Amino acid sequence: MKSIKKLITLSMTGLLLAGAAAPLTNVHAAGAKTASSSYQASKAKASYSYAKKMLAKNRTGFSGKTSYIFSKKAYPTTGAVYGYSDFLLGLKGLGYKFTKAQRTKVADSLVLNRKSTAADLATAIIATRAVGLNPQKLHQTGAKTNLNLVSALYHRSMTKQTVNVQSQALIALSTGSYQRPSNAKFSKTSLSNAIVKNQLSNNGWAYNNQAASADSDTTAMAVTALARSKSTSSAVTSAITKGQSYLKDAVYPNGAFGYAYKGKTFPNANSTAEAIIAFSTKQKTVKLVNSVFKSGQTTSPMRAMMSYVRSTGSIKGAATQTLGVGQVNLANAAYRQALAHRSVYSIK
């Protein structure tokens, strides 16, 4: 998705006070529920405010079992809880301005060394870029040299990585104009081809590359990654189209997305958020975010996702609020910026 400099970035203030752009309501069923601009603004304000409090207190939530978001002691291999990159990018995408102290906190908390995996490096690239740091020249307090996370990622082998990791890496490398080292083990083109190769006969992707295990989350990540590659090859564009078709068919009657296990379905906010982000990668499909498009469907994905947001701003059923609130905010930002022909991953 091309970034248009002349378009004004949708700030959180504009979203909350003016309701931002009116939602697209492509309704094909009588009585179908979509998310009005006022409904979106109210729910977005709650989840955004909750995320700001989490960051200020460095806590994964304020009820039940909580822990730090950033802590080398709690997370000795990464320095941060799972989902922190989406959490930070979600805030950034909704107009949050990180302070110098917060940028330093993120940089100094992360554990990055020769043992860092491709997944850890990709996540760190997105997170540091989101808060306003340069992942090619990351400085940690007291360190004698800067870290080049981009170069380190390019030197990790992607051949045996899961589709999720391959997708995360491709997304990370799309967040800026990064220099690829001459002795890199892969390119964005080869990584895109690897993801396409793993697409299954049912048009989805699975964590374990088995057709019976294809799921919305993995498929949404793959679609987003391929769209962010900006490849014009027929194989990639076809894979994106097929992947989005899989997602269209995977929506539940209540508008949410989720997973099936032992004959039962488990719709949830995070899976729905991932699908919304995937639909927001292309202008042809962004309209699906707040519309009804499948027979039997009664609610739009946006309305479904926002229904998980409590009055406090926390997310119902989330494993942690870092992941729950983070991905809901990220999906909301992705949709809003897509309406303005921007991408939440084109970080300035």
C-alpha cells in the first residue's frame, strides 16, 4: 500500500473527537450490525487509554495475574513480554508520542545478542522503530557499540522457519528503508516466495504447514506480510487474493474470527484483529472490515472486535492485555490509516 505524503496522518485526537472517517458499511443482510463512528470512537478511546496506563506502569494489565511488560529478569531471552511490538505499534498508529525516557526504557530492556532468534529480532525491529529508534543503530545505555538489528536478522536462515516467523520478518523489514547486507542469507523476494510456497490447497496457511491446521491468524499474518513486500509478481498477488478469500470464508456468523478445537469454535478479539489488519492491506478489501460479506453473517468484523473491549478498555478473554489491547489498537489503527491510503507499518 503506497504512502501518500500529502494525506494527513490520522491522529488519536481526530479519531476520538471527530469520529475520523465514516465507516464503510457494505451491508448485505437486513438487520446486520456494523460499527458506527461513535461506537468505534468510544471503544477506541477506552482501549487506547488502558494501553497508555499499561505503558506508564509497565504492567501487562490491572486485574488478575499481571507482570512487567519490560523486564530482563522476567524475560531473560528477550527482555520483554510476548506481544510488546504490536502493543507499541498500536499506540504509535493511534498517534501516541513516546517520550525520551520511554524510548530509553525500551532500548535498555531488550535482550539482544548472537543467540537472538529471527523471531526475536523481527519483533525488536518493529518495536524500536515504533517508539522512534533506529533499529540499524540501536544504542543501549552503557554499550560501547550500537546494534544493527536489521543486519542481524538478514544473517539468520529463514529456510526452516515457520510461516509465522517468515511473515514477521518480512513485516519487520517493511517498516523502513533498510540496507540489506551483501552477504545476507535471504532477500525480501526470496522470503515472499517461501511464504507463497507454503500456502495450502485451501488457500490458507498453517503454523505447521498442514492443511487440516490452516487458521485465520497464520493466514492473516501471511497476507499482511506479502502485501507489505510490495511485490508485483503474479505468484505473490495471487497468493494475497487467495489468502483474503480464505479469510472471507473463515468469518464466524457473529463477525469474529478464531480457531476450532475438537469440534468447538473459539472466536476471539486477537484473531479478529489479525484479520482486520490483513483486510486493511488492500483498498479492495478494506471495505470488508466494517461490512457483512458472507451468507449467515450478522455482524461486521470491526463491530465484533470492538465488542470485546470492556468499559475499562481491557479485552475480554485475552491471554494478556499486552497482546489483547495491543492488537485491538493495532487493528483499529491499520483500518483508519488504510482509509487514508496509508499503512500502519509505514512508520515515520
